[in-house]
Amino acid sequence: MKLLRKNLTAFFYMNQEMMPIQIVNAKILNLPYATSVVQKDLSIIKFRSGEVVSLGNLFNILKGTNKRERQLKKYQQKIPYLKKLKNILQKLFYY
């Protein structure tokens, strides 16, 4: 028995509205160092293969941006404690 394969072409149309959007990133692919976070270098002067002065970091120190970022981190650590305290006080006051 011989199968004849004449004009057996198929056209697949995929409606983008019906297909779910799939995000492919390093975490989904389980690549190494996918969850690692690079620490920001805030130093002004670097001694590697010579002296390098970072103007961006120098301006941030002069404007006080680094100090504000440190204060923001400090206050963000206090937020969960303050939310718990707020809930306790609301329960005591309203009930």
C-alpha cells in the first residue's frame, strides 16, 4: 500500500487574543545567578588599573541622594512594625 502525499500543506493560525502571554526570563529557565542582585557601587574613587573618579556618585553625595536612600531603607524596615501597631490600636479603639 502506497501513501500519496500530494499537496499536504497545513496553515496554522494562532489568535493572539486567545493565546496566553508567556513570559520567558532567567528565573523561569532556571539559569544560574538568575536571582542574584548586583550591589550598587557608591564609592567616589576607585583604584583598579589607575585612579577613577565617579562623577555620578560624587554628585549624589553632594546632593544628599545617598543619605535619602539610606533613610528610605531604614523607614521601609519600620513599616511592617508600624502596620501591626496600627492594627492593634484600631482593634482596641473601635472594638
